[in-house]
Amino acid sequence: MRYPMWRIGVFIAAAIWPLLWLYEAWSSALGPDPGKVLVDRQGLGTLILLLITLCMTPLQKLSGWAGWIAVRRQLGLWCFAYVVLHLAAYCVFVLGLDWSQLGVELVKRPYIIVGALGFLSLLALAVTSNRYSQQRLGKRWKKLHRLVYVILGLGLLHMLWIVRADLKEWAIYASIGALLLVLRIPAVMRRIPRLMAKS
């Protein structure tokens, strides 16, 4: 395994972050409704981790260091783990495990449907992230994993629908996401090494 210490460091950092949220909730540092804040933080954490995952290829192109790509799959799986925590916290703290309320929530808050589509898409990527699936699917594997861009759009729409009144923070994440998508354009991607060579 290449870059073992780097991989372990990323693993520890990704594992500790949700534990910090749980500690804050347990210590009541999240305010009078810690469950709701925990749900929001886990959702935001998923979006941030998705953006970080999408940064790996441009960073590798810019720096020439393969370590970025070495942790890309791990970060993608952590992203799925975060969205599972987000969904679980929603079921516990918002629904109170009362499934009869789910229909009411879907009508009142259609952004939940958008979030569910994002979750199912991340599930598809997580299940097929192994080498066996890559070999089995062949060229279709890359096409399937381009769903990550759709997931980013769904995540940003989900967040936009929730914040609505305060768009400043959302605009930051949307701008970063737009930049990462632009960097994925082949003509732009080809120029990245040239820009580094000139500097």
C-alpha cells in the first residue's frame, strides 16, 4: 500500500469529525435543539467531504503528487458514511422513528426527496467502488461514477432549499463546486500542467 501514513491520517481525521459533533450534542454545546443541529452539521459535513473528494484530481494535476489520488476512494466512502449518519440522525431526531410522519415530511419538505436521490446515488457509487466492480463494469464504471457530479448538484440544491434566507454560506460551497466542475472540462484540465510548467 502506497502512502500508508497519509492514508491513516486521512482515515483518523474523517473518523474523528463526526465524533466531535456527537460530543458537542452530548455536552449540549449545540444549543436547545442539538438533534436538529446535529442533522444539519452531518449534512453539511457530507457536502464538504464531497467537495474535498472532487479536489483530489485537480490537486494531483497541480502538484504531480499521486498521494491525492491514493485517498480519493477512501474519501468517497467516508462521504457515503457521513450521509448515512445524516439520514440516521434525521430519522431519530426529526422523525422520532415515527415512519407515519415521513409522508407528511415529504409533502411539507420536498427537499427531502432531493436528499434521498443524492443518498441513493452515493449508495450506487459506494457499492461499486471496489476493484471487482471496476473490472466487471469496464467502461461503464467511469460513466456510472460520473454520477458524482449529479450528486454534487443534488447536495447543493438540497442545502439551498433548506437555508433559503441566508445564501452567503451556500454561495461559497456552490462557487467551489462550480470551479471544480470547470476544472473537469477536458480543455481546462489539459492546461493545468502547462500552467504549472510556466510558473
